[in-house]
Amino acid sequence: MSKNPHIGIVIGSTRQGRFSERAAAWFQKIAARRADLSVEVIDLRDYPMPFFDEPASPAWMPPKAQAAKRWAAKLGELDGIVFVTPEYNHGYSAVLKNALDYAYQAYNRKPAAFVGYGGVGAARAIEQLRMVAVELQMAPIPKSVNIGMAEFFGIWQQGKDFSDFPHLEQAAVALLDDLSWWSRTLQSGRQTAAELASVD
Ligand SMILES: Cc1cc2nc3c(=O)[nH]c(=O)nc-3n(C[C@H](O)[C@H](O)[C@H](O)COP(=O)(O)O)c2cc1C
């Protein structure tokens, strides 16, 4: 049997004072309890890619920017990605779009899952991310964790904790259950494809 799928939890905001890292840390704690997955938090601040400035899409030509090379190498270690996303003007963050644009093959045939927070739990941002994920040949998971208005403001500004809202953990566990299936299934599919390609 293959090793446990390795899941990256990407902090989708790099601004000072971001909520994203709190949501990522909370989700990571829940995911780390599982025996069927391994997880790590990935901070886009550690991959300071310039605004996309390459001669072609990474689908056709590997990027020259050093941070982008490191980013693709990190993505290459992953069997699935959880994007922890804010909602900015009903979309997702520019820094996250830049990170999505800066790699291609390393995203292909891997599941994408979403944890969002904001007025409507970043539902609009997540829908947009799902469309982009499809173009990156990812498999976006229908379940998501939506940290809505009351929970978001409660935790962010009113001294509450994630544990004050048990439905959030329930949603996280349900998401991880699906992510486990998809990451294992696609891991196996990628492996089979690589084996078939090597005998051609
Ligand atoms: C430019 C901008 C636009 C925003 N637009 C929305 C929005 O459309 N929907 C929403 O729920 N929150 C919106 N917000 C509030 C964010 O949910 C809040 O600032 C959140 O903390 C951003 O995530 P971050 O702290 O991880 O960067 C916006 C914030 C900014 C800075």
C-alpha cells in the first residue's frame, strides 16, 4: 500500500494581521490527529513570488523566478491541497491567484479543498477557486469549511475560539474524510500512470 497522502494547508493571505494563519493552524490541529493523512502548513510568505512575470505559462515552460521553483518543488511533495482563503471583494486574494498561476504540473491530478472565512464563509471566493482548480487539472472537493460572519467576528474580534463553534470542526472532519479518499485515489492513479508511462 502507498504511504499516507501528504496534504499541504496553504495560508491564503500574506498581509500583516491576517486571520488566515489562525484558521490554518486550527485546521492543521484537526488534520494532524488523523492516522490516514500527513499534513503541513505552507505559508506563502515563504515563497515571495513576484507578480507573474514569465515568458509563458508554467504549463509550457518552467518559471525562472527562484521562489517559484521552490514553490513548484514544494507542491510536488503534496498529494492534496487545502487552500485557506479570505474573501476580498467577493473574490479570493491576489497572492493566492499568483501562487496558482506560478505552477502547473505540480497541481495536476490532485484534490483541492477549501476553508474560507468572512461574511458568507468566503463561499464566493471558494466557487471561483474551484473553477481555477479545474483548469489546473485539480479535483475540487464539493465539501468546504465556511467560517461565517458570526463565527469569524466572534473569533477575530470578540475573544471567542474555534471550539465555541463545534459545527466548524464537524465540517472540517467531513472535509478531511473526503480529502482522504480523493488524495489516496488520485495518488494511486498518478502512480499507475507513471508506471504505464515507464513501460512505453
Ligand atoms: C480589500 C478587502 C476586501 C474585502 N472584501 C470582503 C468580501 O468581499 N467579503 C468578506 O466576507 N470580507 C471581505 N473583507 C474582509 C475580510 O474578510 C477580512 O479582512 C479578513 O480578515 C481577510 O482575511 P485575512 O485577514 O486572512 O487577510 C475584505 C477585506 C479587504 C482587505
